[in-house]
Amino acid sequence: MIRTLGIIVLVAALFVGLQSVYTVRETEQALVLRLGEPVDAVNERADPDPGLHFKLPFVMDVLMFDKRNIELNMDAAEIQASDQVRLIVDAFLRYRISDPLRFYQTFRDERGARVRLQQIMDDSLRGAIASIPSGDVISGQRAALMDRVQDAVEAQVVNGNFGIEVIDVRILRADLPQQIADNVFQRMRSEREQEAARIRAEGEQRATEIRADADRQAAIIRAEARAEAERIRGTGDAQRNAIYADAYNRDAEFFGFYRSMQAYEQAIVEGTPIVIPPDSEFFDYFRSEAGNE
């Protein structure tokens, strides 16, 4: 009987002892509740104190909150831009609990915080996107848009004194719905085809002008070349005639003989018959060894 009683006392003491201690890891922060009312926070960022801690058993409870950054992923939603174009927007929020007491008083747990922060994110996204055209959201203004959304979220969080700190806001995707995207693509394709046709037409016109100018310049160059050739040929003929005249004046007999030899070279070809009178002057140098005597 005494042994049984001792075992019961030992088990009760062990149970009470286990209810009197709790462990806080480095990645956690604890909120101590006395009869449901918060009385202390352990291992806060401003006062780190991880490890083993004590509490009154059966009177005090301990709630653990994550000390690390917490990510909140938003469901993709349709949001209308300022140009009345609807976009599919997918975003996420990172935050951390900076004041576990205030966080508990506001949300009770992370589930309540998730619901409230999703509402804030949705309102901030819709407000920011509604003020700019869809083209800026899709193309080049993503960074500025994320900064605006983060500023709006932080303002509501600070005003609400939620006990959290917003770390980052990111827009993962901001695209047109598939049907609208297809229509926009077809319109852009049609515009690009029209632009390409215009550029080709201008190119062909310019090519025609260049070819016409090149033909005109070529005709001018050929005409100038022919004129220069005629001038050079005329100059050459004049010089040739002058040489012939000078040669004739020096020795008329030899000049006649030379000219006849040239005529024979050009006229007498093997296999080519020549029909002329025997007394023709053309063969004067063949009828006499002394020439045309």
C-alpha cells in the first residue's frame, strides 16, 4: 500500500514538474498566459532568451510563435487596371512577428493573421493596379508597383498596430486572361504585319529610286566615257595622220610602198580569191622589181 502510494506521489510530482517547465527554441518566441491573460513574452527579438523556462503549473499556458520570416502566398485573382483591362495577379507577402503580445491580442494565432493580411494585400494590390494602365503592370513598371503595394500594406499594418513587421511584397505574375491575351496577341500581330507591309513598301520605293538614280548615273558615265573615247580616238587619228604626212613628206616613194604592204597584208588571205584587172594599181609593186616604175 505504501509502495503504491509512493508511486502515485512520484508520478504526480513528475507530472507537476513537466507542467512547470517549457522550452523555447531559437527560432521561436513564447507568450505566457495566466488564466488566459498574457503576462510575459519570452525570447523576443529585442530580448532573446531561448532555452528552458519555468511557469506555474495548471495556471499558466504557453503559446509559441515563429520568430522567423513567415510567407503568405496570395491566390491568383483578377484585378482591373486603370484602362479597364483585367489582369491575373499572383503575389506573396513576407512578414515576421515583432511583438507576440500585440500579435496575440489582435489575431490570436497565425490563421487569424493570415486572413487579415490577405484582405490587406488584396486591397493594396487592387488600389495600386487600378491607378496605372495594364501595359505598365505587364511590362516595365513591376518594381515600382511592388514598392507601392508594400508601402500601402505597411501603412495599414502600422496603423493597425498588429505586432508584425512587413519584410517584402512581391508580384510573381501579372498577365492577361487567356482569352484577352489571345485577342491582344492577334491585334498586335495585325499591327506588326501592317507596319511590316508599310516598311516593305517604303523599302521597295526607296530601292526603285536608288536603282533609277544608279541607272541615270551609269548612263551619264557611259556617255562621258564614249565622248572621252571619241576625243582620244580623234586625237590619236590626228597624231597618226600627222605622222603619216610627215613620213610622206620625207620619202613619198617609201611611204607608198609601206602603205601598199599594209593593204596586201589585210587583203590577201589564204583561200580568199581576189578578182581585179591585171593593170590595176593595186599590184604595181608585183609587176616590177623596181617598184611601181
